[in-house]
Amino acid sequence: MTQAATLNNTLEFGLFDWIEWDKSAPHEIFENRLKMLEYADRNGFYSYHLAEHHITPLSVSPSPAVFLAAAAQRTTNLRLGPLVFLLPFYNPIRLYHEICMLDNLSNGRLDLGVGRGVSPVEAAEFGVDLDISWDMFNEQLDMFTRGFTTGMLNHRGKHYNYEDIELWIAPHQKPYPPLWYASNNIETVPWMAQHGFNTCTVFADNAGVREHYDLYKRVWKAERMSDGLNSHVAIPKLGLVRHMYIADTDEQARAEAQAAYRTWFHNIDYLWAKNGLDRLGAMRDFDALEKKDVIIVGSPSTVRERVQRAIDETGINYFCPIFAWGDLTPEQVMRCMSRFVDEVMPNLRPGG
């Protein structure tokens, strides 16, 4: 069996989340989410991935590290990770220490997602210019991966300069936690594959995801670096994120999901619309996205069929539903999640 084939030989399940604002008090939102993670912990999910966003109703958890520290104390097996920490938004020393604390507080369950951000509005509030954020990202990533193994921060670059900074804490996992990078941009795929990053795609249709991961597999097989940044992970996860909702019938599921999607779209579009920018118009059309399996809703049998189709058509080895989104109630979220666990997960198989 070739290395590329082994990327399709398993299938695991994660969770993706934003922790959106709703009319509940924040402490109630957090408690409901922690209960969801306790359920995931008991039912075979591999990892929980939390996005980082600021000054937007899309997230009332703008500090992933704080929420994940709480989640680490309420779970035992579930891995936990930001998807992603926005590296240019942080002081490198501060973030280094938070990463190490999280990995130790979770007893080595941190999945370290890293990125540079996609929202110019959010970036501007942190004094970050997205045009130079890739350079800032690479400098921080280089600092961290060396600091994790040496215990020292030494770096001389365009954006950051440190000399002989003693760090005093290291990650629990050696040499450091598995690295994740989320992207729909096919231009980043060769870089991810050469380093063996775990990755997820969001919002792309199945054909686009297949193109993305076929390229990843070719590059990973031919050009993976033995000293790549994620070379300590033998088989990278190639993930697919999908909004999901399950009800008794297809009609009920579509009606309830469509209503929730309007709220979710308002939340993700909020900063763009507030600043007069129309960047997400193609994501407004629930019906079109549902027909392309970008949103997966229906009865358990329908969802099972559509998820299996997505697995087969994309070549992923990691499926990551979003259960809590828009204004779905905690009760709706948990019913959907339990039906996925009981009636969908057991019947899914790895794709080709």
C-alpha cells in the first residue's frame, strides 16, 4: 500500500465551532457548549476545533485558549484545538506560554491550529496589515517550533526580535502538538503537504475539496520533507467541515435548518456588511449550498447517504460536522448530535 493510499485508509470524526452570540447570557452559552463536549468525549469524536474571531456575533469566545482550558477540565479523551490561533494578532511570548499551558492542562490533547486571519476588519483592530501577515505568521511559526524544543526564544526578523529568552515551560507532547492549518486556497496546498500539516476545508463543494486533496496527496507522496514542521505526525488528517442538521424528516430538517442558517449568515457576514463590503454573497443561498452538499440536512438516512457521498467524492479521512450554529437551541443541537452518533456514524466507511 502506498503512503498516499494510507491517507484514505481510516475515517475519524471531529467537531468544528464558532460559539456564536445568541440571546442567552454568555455563561449559559459556554455551559451548553461544555456539555456538548462532554457528550462528544463519551462518544468517539477525535477532536474539537474552535475558530478565533473578534468583535463579531460570530464568536463570543474570542480567546480560544480560555475556553479550551475550561474544556480540558471537562473532558478526558477528546482532543482540543484552535482552528486557528491567529498568530499575527498575538505577542509571541504570550501565545507560546498559552500553547504550552493548554497542552499541559489537557494532558497532551492539544491540536495546534495556526493561521494568519482572513478578515481585514478584525486585523485592523489589532493593528495588523493582512498584506504582511504571511511574513508575520511564518516568523512566529519558526520561533515557536524552535522554542518548543530548545526552551529558548531566539529570533531576528523583520517583525520580531528576541535574544536568549528563557521560556521555562514546554509542551506536554513531544516535540510539540500536531499542527493544523485550515485553508480553501489551493495555492497553500503544496506548502501544507510538504510539511505534513493536518488540515480542514470549509465551504468548498465536494469537487473543489477533491481537487484540493488530490494535490495534497500527490505533493505529500513525492515531496514531503523529513524535517517538515509536522513530520512528527505519521498520517495527516485531511478534513471536511460541513453544517449539519438532522430531524425526523427531510422536510422538518430543511425548514428548521434554513431558519437557523439565516441567523448564522447574518453573524458571519456582520463585519463585512457593517463596513459596506459584499464578500460572502455566494454563501447566502441556503438552497444552492444544500443541493451541493455544502450544507447537509435531512432525516438520519438522508444525512448518512449525503455524508458518505461527501467522503467518497472528496477523498477525506476526517469528517468534521458543525452541530451548533445560527439560532439552533441547545436541545436541537443535542438531538441532532445524538442522532448522528447513533444513526449515522456507525454506518460510515472510509472513502477512496
